[in-house]
Amino acid sequence: MTTETTRSRKFKAILAGGIVLGVGAAVTLAAWTDDEWAEGIFGAGSFNVEGSTNGTDFDDHESSAGAAELSFSLDGGDNLSPGDTVAAPFVLRLDGPTSYDATVSLTSAAGGGDNTTALSYEIVQVASAGECTATATGTSVAPAGTALDSTTGAAEFDLTAGADTATGDPVTLCFKVTADDTLTQGQDTTAQWQFTATSAE
């Protein structure tokens, strides 16, 4: 056997060994895998306050343009005179799907017209719409003598959500508006109030 032949055989042997090592490396890198996944589902509750001017027919009044029109009653006529007080109810409650109790605040008040400064208001909480009169008394929400464009001294009140899908207990507010001696004849005045309900944790 010549030296060249011996070298050739050794080269082939080393080459063959290299191929075997390469296959062995590929098998070593292979591995089994198995996955686990986790998921969370987060449901949001519902929260909605609705109002009624008679304690029976409730609806949403979510903007100044869609404000509920209170019906103020005046004994003996339709127009105010100095010293007159008129009253109107506004009933608030949480609707059936609502999941949380609420705290309600009187957040804004506005008046418009020539007799704005001649009129003041008061809000008291009464038992029902039928008990809202010019002489009604109850838990104060806004003190007597409050200017039409003011919420100074206003107190918060609570609304309670109903069980399951039942509506919450209603809270009746009695608005009382009084004219003073500066009332000008033949003028129309508007007043608007905004209530904001915040869900309780």
C-alpha cells in the first residue's frame, strides 16, 4: 500500500465521520413543544340615570337641548306676580340595567331673560311628585333664595340601584321658584339646571 493510498483512505474515513457527526447534531437540536394559553373576560357594568316630570314617565335627558320641561303650577293663573312662588317636580332614578348606586350633584344652573335677577329658586326632596307644592318642605338640595345662575349651597343626594334588572328607588325633587318685587311685566325668563350622577364603588 502506497503512502498516497493510505492518505486517501484516512481522508475518506474522516469525511464519513464528519457526516455522522452532522446527523447527530441535527437530532440533538430537535425538541417537543407544548403550549398553554390563558384568557380573561372583563365585563363592564351599566350606569344610567333617567328623569321624569310626573314620576311615571321616565326618559333620558342628556343635554341642555333635550332638557326635561318642568311644569310649574300657579294658583289662579299662568303668569307670575311679585311675591308668587311656583313649584314643579322632577324625579330621578337609576334604570334597570344599572349596576351601581350613585351620588348626584347639582353642577350648573343658568337663567336667561329680563327677569333673571328677579327670580330665585329652592329645591327640596319630597316623597312623591304629588307632594311638590309651593309650600312643600323636605330635605334641602338647594337653599331658598338661590339665584337662577347659581348652585351655591347645593347638597348632594344618593340614588340606589335596583336588584337584578329592577329600576332603582326614585328621588323626587321639588323645584320652587319665587318672584321678588323687581319682577318686570310681560317678560319671559328661562331657567335650566344640570345634575351629574357619579357611580359609587
